[in-house]
Amino acid sequence: VQSRTDGSRAHILALANQKGGVGKTTTAINLAAGLAELGNKVLLVDIDPQGNSSTGLGIRPEKRKKTSYDLIVDGADLQDVVLPTGLPDVFIIPANADLSSADLDIMANEKRSFLLHDALHQPAMDDYRFDYILIDCPPSLSLMTVNAMVACDSVLVPLQCEFFALEGLSQLMLTIRDVRRSANPALRIEGVVLTMHDVRNRLTAQVEADARSNMGDLVMKTTIPRNVRISEAPSHAMPVLTYDPSSKGAIAYRALAREIADRRKTPAMSEA
Ligand code: ADP
Ligand code: MG
């Protein structure tokens, strides 16, 4: 993924947390839309067999003739898997249930952790000139999530503001450490983004205080509010940014996109 006009390549960002229902897919879809609004060309790679980000961006099952499974397991051509979405600058490599057997299907391959990396770093990727590639991970620390961590530059961790929210993080951090040691020494933690944040809820305030005191600058400034428009948008096959552009959810995801994009202009970020 080399040679953008300014000489840089796409920034690859994985959305990961082994807990389900924490906002990985919602953040992937809306961050893609938000980064596109800022003038970026964005590819979302869906590697969850549930295919929720594909559905949420309007890619109906019958349109998923070739998917991330074909890219990762069978080395399918990018031109057969990269699909346009309803948003002009947002493209997707969709997923479906084929992917549920992927871990087993690649287990015997000695490059099994590098298959997504190699697919996304192939020379043919340059032609697309993506500024960002977002990877929507499944709710596990499976081989697919490891593939995402090996392929990416940084990991963004959505954290739902609820009791036990921080409990699962140590396992995730251990996996990141293992991937750094074994395959991707440059892997960074982009940050932890607090999702389903409810200012009237005491528990939210406590989770936020704990997260910020434990992880400091690693916690994104932007928090994502619990907002019904966010949860309605996928059934209209749209990001909340287009479904209800002035909703609290849309405003928050725009701010998150800005927070992340601003870092690319000013490198030197803090790291835990
Ligand atoms: P994950 O991909 O981590 O499993 P999702 O992004 O699919 O999680 O979110 C789980 C559920 O919560 C979905 O039904 C989604 O619409 C809803 N949801 C996510 N973020 C919010 C939010 N900020 N406010 C309200 N509902 C949300
Ligand atoms: Mg998901």
C-alpha cells in the first residue's frame, strides 16, 4: 500500500475487542463515514463472519459473491472483492458466514497469521489510493483478529461503559504484545474509545474515571454517547452520519474521525 500522492501509504486501523456488542462494527462504519467526510478515501474490511458492517453499509448477502474469506484464504483478486457502498469515498470488502471456517482452513498454512497482511500490502492495492483501511474484527482473539493485528498499523479498542468493561482488556493487551514480538513490532495502540456513554449514568462516570486513570492518554478524548439514532441507522443501511447527520451520535463520530485524522498530520503520539 505504498505511494499516495504525498508519498505516504494508507493507514491501516483494526477495530478490536474480543467482547461482542461493544461497538466495533458501529465504530467501523461511522469512522469510515467520518473519515470520508474529511476528504479521505476509505476501505472497510469486514472480517466478522456475522457480516454486520457489510449489512450496515447496504451490501445485501446476494451481492457478496466474493468476500474477505476469498481474499484471505484463497488469495482472490482485490478487484473481485472491493465493492462500492452508498457513500462515494467508502468501499468495502464484505464478509459472510464463509469466514466462520477460516481459522481452521488456514491452520496448516505456515503464513496463516500473515495472509491478511499480504493481501492488503500487495502492489495492486496502490491503485486504489486509500487513505485509511479499517478492519472490523470478530468478537474473539481468533486467528482472524491476529491477522488484523499483523496487518494493521494501529488498533482502536471500543470499550462499552459498563461494569467489567476493563476486565477483558488485559487479555487483549497480551495479544497485542505477542503480535508485536512475533510479527509486527511497529504495531501501535491507536486508543480506547468509550462507547454507549451515558452522562446521566453513575456507572458510566466510574468506568470513564477508571479508564482514564489506568490508561491516561490512551483513552480517546471523544466519547460516543448512547444514542438511539446510532442503533437505528444500520436497519436503514446507512451510517448515522448520513441517517441523521445532526444527531448526537453523528456529531460524536465526526469528532472521533477528526481526532484520529489530526494525529496523522502531527505524528509523535504518546504510547503506553
Ligand atoms: P460489536 O461489533 O462490538 O459486536 P456493535 O457495533 O454491533 O458491536 O454494537 C452492538 C449493538 O449496540 C448494536 O445493536 C448497535 O446498534 C448498538 N450500539 C452500538 N453503539 C451504540 C451507541 N453508541 N448507542 C446506541 N446503540 C449502540
Ligand atoms: Mg461487530
